[in-house]
Amino acid sequence: MSAYVIAIIKVTNPEAYAEYARLAAPVNAQFNSTLLARSNQFEFLEGGLDCNRVVINRFDTIEAAKAFYHSVDYQAAKSKRIGAADFNMLVVQGND
């Protein structure tokens, strides 16, 4: 079954965050991820969080999503966003 990684982000340092994004993109490709959404154009229909960006990626399996997150390459990219964004990320199992 597919899995979706959802990141809810408040970017506080766009330059440093851009370096993280540049490094994270090829890691997503290594794990066969499909970018479904990456935008600052969103609207809470109910509730709300202090954020200015949402990213959604599809992975083949929840195991692949977790392998992506825990990979050495992603952890290196992640180190570049520390202090550049308030970052919340979750993985959710798909229904297919």
C-alpha cells in the first residue's frame, strides 16, 4: 500500500531552507517518491496551524517512506533546515 509523507512547515529563513530543499529533492527521487503538492497556497477549512508551506509526497510503501526519512542522505539535508523552519512531518498509510 502507498504511503504519504505530509510536511507542515513555517519557513523562517528562506535562504537556508532553499539549501535543504535542494538537497532533499534527489533523496526523494532515490526512494521513488512522487511530489503531489508543494505550495504556500492553502486554506484551513477547520482548525489551523502557524505555517506557510505544505508538502505532500507519495511513496510506494510506508517502509519506503520511513527508509527515506532515516536515510543518511536525508538526515544530511535535514541538518540544513534546522533553524530555518518550524517543521512537522508525518507519514500516513494509503488506502490502495
